[in-house]
Amino acid sequence: MPRLLLAALLGLAALVLVACGAGASGAGGRPTSARGASAPGSYSSQPYNPVTGPLRCLRQAGLRAHHDGPGAIQVVPKGRGPRVVFAATPGDAQAAQIHGQAEGAEVIGNTLVYPNAASDAMLKKVETCLAGSGLS
């Protein structure tokens, strides 16, 4: 009987701790920052999309860029502007390059950058955006 009572008390204590933690968080139990966004280290119900941040950066840098498939960015004009392909990890990007599957591409974090006929100034903007996006 004492073991059953102890198990019941531990279960009740766990429920109380969970309930207390949910009250101090934002909607859905996620901690929020002052602006209402998810706090660093918290989870999000939105799927991770590695293209979003770099694409926004490229556009803010004055480049015309768009999604080119589910895991790629094409800088306009197509065929002349650089193409950025996202791999799952930096190791995957390096492996593609080592095994000859990404000929002519530069690896930056988990991306493969195909320069095509882009100018040095355009490539510098692309490299800066990818390096500053925290891709790893």
C-alpha cells in the first residue's frame, strides 16, 4: 500500500509542475519574448524552412531572388545568377562536392552555391547572406 500511495503522490506532483510551467508561458505552452515571438531555444509549430532567412537577406541586399524548388534559391537572371541549393547538413554539402555531384559549387555551411556567370559583387552579397544566416 505505501508504494501505491507514493506513486500517486509522485504523479500528482508531476501534474502540478506541468500545470505551473504552462501558466508562465505564451500561447500553446511556448515561452515568448517581449515581442510575442517564440523565445530562443523554444519550439515552433511551423516547419523549419532553411530557405526563408537567406532569401529575405538576398532580397534586402537588392538581389532579385526566388524559390527554385523545395530547397533552392535562384538569383535572377536564371542561368547567369547564382543558384543556392540547401543540403541537410554541412557534411552532406561537402560530401556532394567531394563525390563530384556538385561540380563548380562552393560550400557555405549546408549550402552549395553554383556561381554561374554572376559578378564578383553579386557573389559577395550571396556569400554574406549565407554566412550571416547561421547555416550549419
